[in-house]
Amino acid sequence: MATCPRGHSSVATDYCDECGAPINAPVLPMPLPDVTSTGGAPPAPVAGGQSCPDCGTPRDGRFCEVDGFDFEAQHPPAQQRVPDNGAGTPRPQPGGISQPAVTGRPTPPSRGTLRLVVSADRAYHDRMAAIDAPDADSVAFPAFCPERRFALADGQHLLIGRRSRSRGIEPDIDLTGPPEDVGVSHAHAVLMSTSDGAWTVVDLGSSNGTYLNDSTDPVAPNVPTPVKEGDQIHVGAWTTMTITS
């Protein structure tokens, strides 16, 4: 049975079973608060003898090994729960800023992460064949096509197309396959994030056009067309890209 620097008995010999502190870490003294100069608040911790203000683990690097406290930035990691005093009241955080106590799940971000889900779309393939769209009949619908997913982040400009090493085209959203929809141009369209966080799609003068949702008319080439979560962007003979969170 091992004993951690805080006096707990632990079966594990590397980290304490109870508090998570390293078993062999030296016990380093914490600086005492100077109540006369800071009005009751402890002084800023210094390297050497510094411990995590949340769990008391001695510092060994920038981040606490137990709860991830950032000693240099003087705040807990993002979305970390803020401990309270047992009565649901805020606990003062480093720097004198109090955060509300969290008793449930962390608050989610205001906007979810968007993704582009690429799939083979039988309805779109049949719709293009019905209007005699270029390549709609000559390109057979694939027997199997796994979904592909691409993350969308603010500030991105993502090229949609098929890879061509001879022409030096490496699309961000590569629809090369297999299976391969040859109705997709090598540089087909661009999905762009705007300054206000919205998204637009721009057809780059592709051979077979770019369609939005159920429209049988392609979007105008080289003109940004707004798209949003839930919209479907159709390219080639059977490829559909759905914006989803």
C-alpha cells in the first residue's frame, strides 16, 4: 500500500486512488496569503512550490495532472465545471473573478459544429435523368456508396471536386471515390464561410452545374448562393451534400 504526498493510502503506486496526486511527487509548500497587502486574497502563485488551487496537486508543468488547471493562464480548461462550496454559491476563481456554480452538464456552445455529409442520392439521380441533364443517363447509380463527412469551420473556403494530379487539383472536399461520380468536375464548386458565420456555395462554371435542394435549375455560375443547415447541394449525376450539425 502506497501513501501519496497528501497522506492518502493508495493501492496504485503511480497516482493516488483518492486524489489523483503523483505518489512520488515531493510535497511542496504553498505560499501563505498576505492579507495585509492583498486585502485577504492570496498572492499570485510562483513557479516552485505551486499547487493547483482546485485539487491541491503540486505543479509539474503548465497544466495540472489531475484536473487540467492552466497555471500560466490562471484559469481552468474550457467547459470545466466550477466547484462550489456545497451550497450552490459561486467559488472565487484565480484573478478574483467568481464563476457561477455548475450543478448539471456544461453549457453547450451557442452554435453547433456544422458538417457536410456526402452521399449517393437516388432521387436526385432520377430527377436529373427526367430533365435530360448532361451525363445523368450515362452515369449509372452506384450499387454501394458509403457516406463521407467533412467538418465545416468558420473562415474556410473549401474546394469541391475530384482530384487531378496532372492538373494539380487537390479538392478539400474530394469526391474522387470510389465509387466515382464522373459528372463532378475536377474543380466543381467552392463552399465559402462569410464574415458573419454564414455559408455560400459558388459554382465554378462546372460542366454539369450545381443544384440546390429540389430545384431543377442550377445556381448561377460564379455567383455566391447562400446555403444553411438542412440544405442539400447536388453535383454530378448522383452526389448530394447535406449541411447538418
